[in-house]
Amino acid sequence: MRTILLLILVIIPYFYTNAQSTKILRFDPENSTGSSVSEVFDEVNIIPLETKKECLFNTIDQLEITNNFFIILDQQTNSILIFEKNGRFSSKITGQSIGYNNGRNIVKFAYNRQTERILVPSPTTQNETLEFDCNGKMMQRIKGISSSFADLFIFSDGTEARTEYQADSRLPDSIAYELYTSKNASLRRKYLPYNKKYSPLKSKDILHSSHSKFYYQEQDTSVLFTRPYDYNIYRLTTNKLDTCFKIILPMYYSLPTKFRTDTLISNKRIQLLKEQPNLIYSVSNTYQLGNNLFIKLNSTNNNQHFSMIYNIISDKIIDVSKIKADQKSYFFAITDAAVGGIDFKNKNFVNINGNYLYTFYSSLRFFMQKEANERAGRSAIYPPHLVEYFRMGNRGSNHLIIQLKPKTN
Amino acid sequence: MILRKTSFIATVLLFCSLSILAQKKDSVNVCEAKGFVKDQANNYFIQSATVAIYKGGTSNLLGYTLTDSFGSFSIKNLPYGVPLIVVVTYTGYNSYQKKIQIFEESKLFDLKELNLEKKGDNIQVLDEVTINAKAPVSLKGDTLEFNADAFHLAPNAVVEDLMKKLPGIVIWSDGLITINGKKVQRLFVEGKPFFGGKSKTAMQNLPKNSVDRIQVYNTSADNHSIDSILNVNIKLKENKKTGIFGKVSIGLGTRGRSDLGGMINWFDSNTQIGIIGAANNSNNVPKNVNSLIQNNSFKGVGVSIEYQPDFNMPGISRSQALGLTFQHDFIENPTSFKNNRINADYFSSKINKDILSRIQTNFVNGTGKNIIQNAECKNESYSLKQDFDGTYSNKNKNFDFYITPNIFYLDEMNSNDSNTGTETDAEIPLSRNKSLDINNFKHKKALFKSGFKTRKTKNSIWDFIEFDYILDSEITTGDRKMLSEFESFEDSTNLKMFDRKYQSQTEKLSNSVFLNYRKLQDLLLKNISIWNINIGFRNNLTFNEEINSSKVFDRTSSDTNEEYLANDYLTNKNRYSFLDYISSIDLSKTFAKAFSDRYRKTTEATINLQTQYYAQKNNSEHQFQNLQRSYREFVPGFKFSFEHHKHGSFNKVYVFDFKSKVDFPSIDQLAPLTDSSSAYLLRKANPGLKRQYAQTISFTYKMSSEKVNNNLLYEIGFSAGRTEDMIVDSITYDKIGRRSIAAANADGHKYFRGNALVQRSHKIAKTSILQLTLAFSLELSKSPNYINENLNTSQNFSNYNNINVYYEWTDILAVNFQQSYSILTSTLSNGIALKNKSLRTIMSTSVNLPRETTVSSNINFVTNKNNMSMPNNLIIWNANFSARFFKGNNLEVKFSALDLLRQNKSVVNYIDGNTITTGIANVLQNYFMLTFSYYPRIFRNKKQQK
């Protein structure tokens, strides 16, 4: 009976998802090519974020972009910091002021691009969300479907999509859904069901990546969604879930076909991945801009980092680490990996807004890159705000946002 | 999967790039070659590709670097008018080679774009292939690798010679290795400790040519810790993983001096076995297997300041020693957190030592009439020591286990023939004593230690437990004969003669258990956190029992036919036992704040709520020695540490520590048996003696710079302490200078200490290294004692300053200058001051001459002055000439001239409380020695040997 149930659970997603428009992308990381910044991007903007005592932060754990602001979550300082688009500090929401204290930190927030409101799960009340405006002012407490564990995405019509996965043999024998949508606190659609007690994939098997599993698209009528041990990239709209891309990797990097469903490896998956660090366990940071799909392939090997751009028309693959900086980026590599940093390796491209893609750099790495350029005789004419930054800032200053506009072809 | 740490190795590379480029700069080496490395087929510029430039037609490496993120490189200080070969290598690609020549007029060669092709693509056909060289440096993941073959050194160079050439690496004159200011904690060969684990053993014996590559990498200090430690691993070539190295040497000198040695060590991938023997009569007394191995190091082609015989060591020692060492790894590739290893060391030594000394001790007794004791002693000793140490250790990710058995045997004989006399400071004789004391004892000891440690596994209650058990069983048997004749000139009736024999046996059995549970809050509070305070429960229980039986016999006349009669007072059977239980609740809290790519600050505070229960019991045939006491004390501790690491700049550590400690009086202090045959020193009882309670606070600050070519380490420390009821000597002098000493309690002990150490190393271009070490220490203290029942508090001041400058120029010259100056003064309560000053200067130099010859010399000036006797000066000058022969430098002939200025004496000089002691002792005398040494050295695997 249990086997039949499991079989049904495996098959069900195929009824819910429509594979007709799925494009197969063959990724051979070994055969990616390089390029230069000016060949890949139309525009590169470097925005240093203001440094002063009240807005000093550790790193950017989450970045949301509004028309006027950068909203940054820094878990270590337990705060959501709001900077103007020119980098000037505007305001902040401290975790302590809203009840995140005694070792509890804000670990995620959501941003409603329509209402321009910041949504933070209540630290004290289940199913309650705190809503703030972009000046950091609390507007209201909203009751409804909420779980502090879930990743949240809000469509332009107000439909909310959530994803969470909790499977453990100690949980009740009941069906849950990995992905569901709701509107006005009532459930609308449920996708990807699993049995909380008997699912072969347990919560302990999941290696989380740093980003939420939802990735904005140029138009916010749809969102891309990925999950661990699944090489499909799903497109979710307010009423439909599609598999829009299917990644096929060379055998050397590829998980065994039943890796997600094999009951024999329950609770052992993370150990198995550590023993075979070359295996790609998930696909993340998927952003489609024009014909280019940006993608990150994750493995447990600290020395294996694949951040790629797949052109879905020409099927050409560019390795982001092989994009050479040039005058367009003032000879700054677009990621800190070129100067020994780990921010890009960990966080990759953190978000998009319209046609722009975003990542960030620490000031230490930025200054190191500048000094390396000066030693090598690479000189660029910096825009005034960067001249000012180099004059006033130092290696300990706040991070810089890198805003990139990829070419559309 | 989140990377939590900034890559130190990657940062090393970035900061290192300049030093890699640094070449010897002169009027010829003024040119530059630059270009880009590109994978044309895949349209990208390759980062971290290795570009090396060799002198044409040779494999002489002139410069090398790694390409930056633009694929670009620039190598400076190249010669003009010489054919050069550029070699570019990168993992997964065919190497690229190109001949170039730079002209004097242009001084720059732009190679523009150098195209690499992937292996397996079309094979790159190069019509210019001229040399087959490996990339000097490469980055494999987070491991920086230096390929040994890329560095061309003399054929007989060793690993140490190679490491001195590598960028960012500093080998300090005291043996410390740092890489960009960070200390190398462990040096492995094939991932394992090499013949005892001392880095010098591997660095000075393994030939550079047997090394494939030197790897530098970080591992975390503990499996779950964010702190990281730096490791160096020497990876041997596939066909050099088996080796034999050793030394056979014969040294013959004037005055009958000889120095013989032999060592043979064999190793393969899993096993290391060594046998070492030594025999000499030149005061070179080895202490253990490790010191034997280090004395026989091959050393390479570089210069070094060598060990010299100690001409300050009193007496002449003849020693023979034998050592065996064994290590076997049961798993192929052990790591710091996974190993299964057995070690066994055996060490045996036989030492004969003769000391002739003439010592004067000035007792300042506060009466204004000081007593001076003059002693002439002839001391002969013999000892046979055998020591076996074994260790089995098994470590895995969550669990460490070890067993260490130790068996020790010592057979020692001491004969002391002395003539002692006392006189007033006006040289009026007061008394004399002639004694012959022959003491023979055998000590057998079996020590067994075993324990385990768990780390965090599954959040179970079995995490973070440390357990150790120690069993110590010892038997000491003694046989002593004492003949003495004491005469007082003050009182002619006071003539005492002793002919006394002692037979004694002590049996000791001690059991200790240590248990530390570092997560008590999880057990008691079920994961309820109280301000994230970690609660540990530490227990140390020792039960010790000693049965001591002694039989003492006296003969009252010098008639050898007379029988010895039992001495009822000193003949005794004693059973002494104590139980020591230390229990502590340790409260600790760690605050860590790390700002990505900026800094990491870690603060840790620990409070030890420690109590100690100590119970002692003594049963003796003498009623006054029967006692039973117990103590209960609160001995708290507190430690606060703060570490600030700023990426690429510095690492600073501040530690504040408060400790308290209790010492309990021993039975020998409470109720000793007074042996009156000891003419000038009689022990008296004090049954009312209390325990002493000491409290100390200390502060240390350590800084290490992480800047390339400017390695700076410094350390500053202060400590202060006070002791309540300190157990001190209460000394009573009689009219003729005899002392009777009883232990007594006195308050008023206080001290303050300060010390500073600065170490700086500077690489000058590629050719020279200058290292500077400054050390300073200061102590102010008040130490009480009783003199003739009056409390005397001596105010002591001591100061020590040391400067050490070491300079090394290529492989040719090493110079070391070391000077230390120390002052010690002790002012008694009555204002009388004892002062002592000492200045020591050592100048050493070593020069490598052509044809593998070396000349070295060192001069050691010592000046001692004190305000109670004449100053003492000493100049010891030694010189050596050595030459090495054969292709592998296997034969060394060395001529040494020692103590050329014929000082022939050693100086004894110290202040202790109210006494100042000066004198001289016999030492090694001027001699010349010719030494022949042969170093068997075979490094290849078994197949090749066949």
C-alpha cells in the first residue's frame, strides 16, 4: 500500500506540471566559453553603499530592489537596511525592535512589488506577518497563511506563492504540498505533494542554498522555481506550474536518477554528497533575461563553482568566472571570485529587477582589485561617485552593489 | 553549501604576487616581459596560470608568477641580451613554450597573447620546445603548491634550502616557520609526522630532489571550530617514497676527546623505523630519541649556525646512548581528524659525569657579621637510563582514543667527596667538615595512560566528553653510605664523626581519573539556554599511596672491623597516602563577531568555580610522624580572551587570566626525621605548618602581521601575584655557620613580572634575510623568609635584555650576533643589598667556500660581577673547518678547534634569598678534534632498488 502511495506521489507532479514547453539544456561545464564584460553586458553600474555607524552591515543575505531603494537583509546585525538607489542610507528595521531577540534573528523577508511593502514573519505569533513601508515604518500586522519556514513570493495580483518541505518519520502520516498558492488568506493551488511521514526524501536530506527557491523574472506574472535534487526549472504563474527547462549534465556531475526517491538513502543523502563532491545537487539562482538564462550549479566541492549563462537560442554557454573585465566595468571583475572573495561563490547573482541583474562585492576585494589594476597599469576613468568612494572609503567600508544589464540577444 | 571562511591561501597568493616577481636587481637585470594567457578556443583569459622564465638552454629559473583575473602577467628584473624561454602551464592544458630575447634598448618584451590549448584537443606542436620544466607554483583548489623541480638548487640541497627560496615563507633562526606572518603549526611528510614530528628533521634530511611538491593548506583547529591552522605537507615523488638516511661519524681529539655516532633511518609510505647510537666524552648529552635524531641531521647546502659543545656546563660527561623509533600508520592517507597510528620509542643512555668545583657561598644573616662557606667538591656520577614510550591513537571525525604505555628504569650512582669550611667575613675559620657521600639508587616506573574524547556527533548527551585514566606504579630502592667528620673551631668538644649506611625502598602507586563534561547544560536543562552560557563539569581525582621503608645503621668508630648498629631514630617504616580531588563547574561564554572580508573578533570568558579537597594521612613507626589532615579550598579561576583578526593586516590576541593555587605541606616539611650527619644543613619539623594559597593575574598581548616581506610578531605580557601563608624557609644560623631549616608560613610574598618579545624578519630582494629578535623581561618581587627567627623580606629586582640579529646572504654567509644583559638585586630587610650583573655576547659566523667547504667560528664573551666577590670573565672561542666529499656530499671531514683561548673553567654565579654563591667548576678544556662523518642516503622505492 505504501509503495503504491509513493508511486502516486512521484507520478502526481507530472499531472500538475505541463512538460510540453520544456526546453532541454545540455550543460557541459568543461566546455563553457569565456567572454568580456562589454560583450555580455550593455551596462555596468557600481554603487557603493554608504558607510556610517548606523548602517554598517556584515554581508548581504537577501537583496530586494524597488523603484527607489535597495532593501538588504543582514542576518548578523539582525536588521533590514534600506538604501537609496544611489547608495545613500535611508532607514532600517532592527530585529530587536520587532521582537527578534534572545538569539533569534530575521532570516528572511518578502517584498511586495505592487504595494511596495516589506513583509517579515512575526517572531511571536504564528500565521502573522508584519508589514513595513520602505521607510522602515511598521504599517500593520496581517493575519493569514504564514509560516516562518516558508519562502514567499508575491505576484502582481497579490497572489502569494509559498514553498516549504518538512518530512520526518516522526511527523504524522499526511500529505503536504511543497508548493502552494493563496490569495486573501485562502489556498488556491497546491503542487508537488509528498507524505510528511513516509516521503523517501527527509528534511535532514536537504542541503539548502542561500537564496529562496523563487527567482524573479523580468515580468512578475511568473516566477522561476527550483528545488534540491531536481534538475528541472519550473515556471509558476498564479494558476499553473510548468517545467520550462530541464538540465542535463555530463554523467560525472549528474545525480543517480532515483536520488530523490530512493528510500534506501533516506537521511544519508548529505553524507553521500560529501563523499562524491563532484555531483551537482541542485540548480539555483536561475534568472532569464532576454535569451540568456543565468544559472548556478551547486555541489559540495568547495573548489567547484559553476555559474553559467546559457543562451537558449544559440545554446552557447558562458562561464561567468571567465568573463574578462574591461573598460565597461572600469577593469573591475564583475564578481569578487577573481580576487579571492567568497561572496559570489556563496550568493551568486542575488536578484533581478526589470532588465537588471544584481550581485555585490566587499570593499576589501574592491580595493584589492583596484590595487592589482594599478600594478598592472590598467587605468580607467571612474565616474565621480567612485572617485569619491576611493577618496573617502577604505577596505572596511560597506559593500558595493554591482548592477548589470545583460545584452538581450 | 556555504563557504564560511575567506580563503587564506587565495589571499596569500594575491598578497604574494609582488614577492613572486621580486628578482635580484642589478644593472643587467632591468628588463620586463609581459603578456596575456588565453584559451583562444573557448575565448577566455586564464587566471592562475603559471608563467615561468628560464635562461635559454638551461633550466635556470629567473622569474615566475601567476596570471591575474585578466590572464595578464608581468615578470620584471630579467636580463637583456640573453636567450630566455617562457613556459606557461595550467591544469588541463598543454604547456606553452616560447623563446624570447630582450634587447637592451627596449627593456620590455610584450608577448601579447599566449594561447593555451586544452589537453585532448589538437596536440600543440611547438617547434620551440627546449626544456621540460614544471610550473613553479600552482593553486589547486585551496591548496597552494610549489613544485620542487622548478627550483634549481645545488644537487645536495635539502627541503630547508628549498623552503628558504619560496615566497612568503620565513624560517626563523629559532626554527619557527611562518607564511605571511601566520605560524605553521604542523609539518608533515606524506600527511604524517616524520620521525618524531619535529619540522627540522624532515627539512634537514630529506633531499630537495626527492620532493615532488610542497603543499600549503588550512585546516580547522578542531573539527567544529572556525579557527584555522596552517599546515605544510611535503609530498614526495612517486619513486622516492621509500628512503634510508643516516650518519656514521668518528671524531677523535686531543686530550682523549672522542665523539662517535651512528644513525640509520628507514621509511616507506606507512612505516618509519630508526636506530640511533651515540658515544662521546665532550658534554654532548642527548636527552631523548628526538634530540639524537636532530644531532645527526644531514643539512643541505645552505648556511647555518651550528651547535657548539657547551663550555659552560660544569664537569666532564661521558655518555653513550641508543635510541630506537618506530611509527606505523594503518590507514593510507591520514588527516588531522582521521588516523590510526602506532608509535614506539626506546631510549637508553649511560652517562658518567665528573665535576670538580670550588664554591663560595656568602650567607648574609642580618647580624652584620656574614658567614662565608667554602666548599671543594669532587662529584662523580653514573647513570643508566632506559625509557620506553608507546602510543596508539585512533582518531575519527567524532571520537579520539589513545593508549600510552611508558616503562622507565634508572640506575644511578652519585659519589660526592667534599671539604667544606666556614669562616667569618674577616677570614677567621669557624668550622670544617669532610664528607664522602655515596648514593646508589634504582628507580623503576610503569606508567599507563589511556583516554578518549568525543566531539559533537548527533547532539546526544555523549558529546563533548573527555576522559583520561592514569596508573603510575613506581619502586625506588636506595643504598647510601655517608662518612663525615665535622669539627667546630669555636668549641673544641664539638667534633662529630659519622659512618652511616642507609637502605631504603619506596613503593608508590597512584591512580588518577580525569573527566570533563563540557555540555552539562544540555543534560540538566534539556537545551534551555541561559544567555548561551556553556556549563562544563570538570573532575580530577588522584589517589596516591607511598610505602617508604628505610633502615639506617651507624658505626661509631673508624675501626673497619666494628659492626654497624641500627639507628632506631632514622630507621623507619612509613605509609603516606593522599587523596586529591579537584572539581570545577566551568561557565563559559563565547561571543564571535565576524564582518565578511573585514574582521573576525572572538571573545571568550570562562569562570572556573573550582574546589579542591585534599586529605593526607601518614602512618609511621615514629609517633610524631603519625598525622591525618584534610583541607577544603575554593580555588577559583577566570580567563578572558579576545582575538581580533583583520584580513590581510594583522592578528591580535589579548588574554587576561586569574588563577588561584593551593600547595599543601609535605610530610618532609611537617615532620621530617633530622639526619644530623648532614653537617651544615639540618631539617627541622613544623607540625603547625599551614597550606599556602597563591593568586596570580596575568595579561598577554600577541600580534602577528600578515604583510608580505615585513613579518612582524610581538608579544607583551604582565603578571602579578601574591601568596598567603607562603611556605618558606626559617633559617637559624649557629655561631659557626651551621643552618637548621624548618618550613614556616609567612605572608608578604608579592611579585610583578613584565616581558616583551619582538621578532621581525625582512627578506632583502631574493638574496638576503635579516632577522631581529628583541626580548625584555623584568621582575620585582618581595619574598619573605625567617633568619634567626626574624622575618626578613627581601626585595628583589631582576631584569633581562636580549638582542639577536641574524643575517643570511644567499647560501654563502650567515652571521649571528646575540647579546644579553641581566641584573639581579636582592635587598634584605636590614638594607643590605646583594647585586649581580651578567653580560653575555655571542658572535657566530659561517661561510660556505667553494668545493663544498665551510668555515665557521664563534666567540662567547661572559662577564659576571657581584658586590660580594671578584668579577669573573670568560671568553670561549671555537672555530671549525669542514669539507664534504663525493657526489652526494656523503662524506664530511671536519676539523674543530675548541676553546682556543684556553679558558678551562666554568663560572657559577647566583643569588638565592639571602645567599650569594660564586665559584668555578672544571669544564671541557681546550681541544682539537677531527671528525669523519659518512651519511648514507638512498631515496627510491623498492622496485627501483632492485
